[in-house]
Amino acid sequence: MSRGQNILRYVVLFIGALLFLFPFYYMVIGSLQTEPDSTVAGAFPNPGNLTLENYAAINGRINLLQGLANSGIFAGGVILCTVVFGVLVGYALAQLEWRGRGVTFALVLLVQVVPFQLLMIPLYVMIARDYGLADNYLGMILPFAINSTAVLIFRQYFLQVPKALFDAARIDGAGELKILWSIAIPLVRPALLTVVLLTFIGPWNEFLWPFLITKEASLQPLAVSLANYLSNVAATAANPFGAILAGACVLAAPAVVLFILFQRHFVSSDIGSGVKG
């Protein structure tokens, strides 16, 4: 490419980055403003109009730290279950020979087209009435413990691993769990990170199911607490828009930080490098 084409490409990318990041910038600036300003000048406020009062106001109503802790427990439990079951099922579907494997894989694909809202009522009856897990972290986690998307991701990655590696390990006397832990998982690390990030975003932002299964405010994730705040008391705040944006910043910050920290790990791996010929 010529120098002029390179310059044009970077200019276009820079403009695109600004357009993408501007809503996040405006969210942060709006959360810090003492007085709301809906004009264009509000995007570049006077430093004297910036304060942390909106964060203090919303924290006094819903306890942001407690909400963050509840969301962390919910998301962490879902991630742990998703990774464990996803790795085991994905490895079994990709590398093991057993009767019914094709039918099981077809069922995994079928689950993809069933909306969660269709299952919500029977799940609520089963978990809240039959299992007695209402107002319980386990009751929030169980419906999301197995993620069919994670199973598909792991299966596709395990299919790319040369079977010669597994056959050599079996000849050396390694069991399937040993092969999975020592050979398969290190080769599919990008899949692990992808599943962790994709799984984290879902339960972290999940509202409807935690709202149904939890009635105690001390157990509700941050998304539910913020929704209750917006519908009940946000209008009475001195700066309701600033308080709403402050809550949005707190909810979005962990996901943004997690993605920035692990972005460099989203690279393809040469999983065939261990086989010669």
C-alpha cells in the first residue's frame, strides 16, 4: 500500500475508534456531573461541575459493593460450571468414540434454538418450589451451569488437535483425564479465555432470572439492584441522569477491565506443531 493509502486507513480507523468510544466517554463524564447538561457542551463540562456525588448517592441507596459481590459470585459460579462441563463434554464429543455421540451433538445444536424465556417458568417452579433454592446463589447459578455454546466452542477446538498426540499418550499409559489435563487443555487456551469472557458477560448483565429467583435485596446482583433503583428512587435524586450513568459505569467497568486484561490472549494457536510429517 502507498503512503497515502496507509494514512487514509489510519484516519478512517481513528474516526471509527472515536465514534465507538464516545458513548463510553459520555457515560463516564455524565456520571461525574453535579448538574445535568443535555446540550453538546455537556460532553466537555467545566471541571468545577465534576464530582463523585452521584456515586455516593447511588451507593447510599443500593450498596454498590454488595451488588458487585453478588454479581461476582453469580458470574464466577456460572463460569466455573460452564468451563468444567464444557471441557468435559466438548472433549467427549470430539475425541472419544461412544454410542450416541451423534445424537448427543444433535441435541446440543437443538438447545441453541430454544429461547431461555420459554423455559423460565418451569425452571422457576422446579428450582423455587421443588428444590427450595429461591433467594439462594445456587438457585441463580443452576440454570446457566451448562452452556451449549461453550460445548460447541470446545468441541471445535478439540477437533483441531491431532489425534496422534492422544494416541501417543494412551500408548504411554495415560488415562483420559490425564490426557485432557496435560495435553488437550494447554493446546486450547484461546478457547478457554473466549468461553470465560463470553460466559462472564451473560450472567454479569443478566437481569430477568435473578430478579425472579431473588427477593432479598442483600442477594440481588448489581443489575437487579440498579433496575430497582431506576424504577423506584432514581427520579428523587438531585441528578437522576447522573445517578443512572454512575450505576451504568459501575456495572460496565469489570467487563471492560476483564476484556482489556485478556485481549492479548485472543490469538490463534498452532495446535498442530507437536506432530511431525
